[in-house]
Amino acid sequence: MTSFENRGARWAKGLFAMLLAACALSPLARHAGPAPTATASPEWPTVWEGRALRPLALSPVEHRFASRFPGHIARLTDGEQVLVLREVREPTRLLHPAADCYRGLGYRIRNAQLETDGQVRLWRCFIAERDGRATRVCERIVDAQGQAYTDTSSWYWAAQFGRSTGPWQAVTVARAL
């Protein structure tokens, strides 16, 4: 390899490293302004798919998580399934796939796939198994204009770069099998 080719390869590697660093730091630039102010908790639904909902208390772990979350979190049930609703005020990595939470709690994840419900809404669904019990979990994120995301990473980057505006509502539905 000639000295010129060597210099060109080093230059390209250096440019690539700077590009990676810029991409990694770009989320920080968006948050240079003042800290978000507290907002009133949203009015959560009282009915889901025709069934009355009742609120459930957050666990101590969920409470600690909610104290850092840029938005509001509620757990509700219709007696057959549990809904975790999150209103998100800003792009955040604290909103992550439900499968990650279940894995972190020791569940095995299987049958992950996209599904369309009776209202033609797209959901990311999977089965979580632990200790001989299985739970079917489905999730989606919807922005203020009604655009839906089934992948939190796609949502995050769309929100980060202004292609999706909030507040966003993230819905996770879990039903024991």
C-alpha cells in the first residue's frame, strides 16, 4: 500500500469515527434546554374493548421507574388482562420494548410477531413464559397525529428527529394464557 493510500484509509477511518461520535451525541443536543415542567396526569380510559377498567397500583419497582420517566404511567385491568399505559412527553430511551422488561424478569420470549387486531391496528406481540406460566403481550406506540409504531427504536428516532410529535401513548396489553 502506498503512503497516499495509507493516508486515505486513515482519513476515512477518522471520518467514520467522528460520524459515529456525532450520531451517539446527537440525542444530547436536543435536551440542552430547561428541564421539562411537571404536567397533570392524563385522564386514563375507563373502558377497553367494551369492558370496564379499574386502576391497579404500581409496584415499588414501577414507582421508582415512574419517578424518572418523562411522562405518566398507569396500570389498569378489565379483570382478564392488564394494560400498562404510558403518556410520553419527550423522546426517551426509558421507553423500551416490553420483551426487554420480561426478559429482565426472567421470562423466556417466543413467537414474537406483528399482528393486526379487529380494529386494523398493528401490534407487536409475543408470548412470555416463566415457571410454567405463559402470558401473551402486545404493544404499540401512537403519536399525537395517530401514527403508530410497533418498534420502540423506530419510534425513538422518528421522535428525536421531529418526524413524530407527542405526546405519545404507549400501550402494553398482557393476558395470562
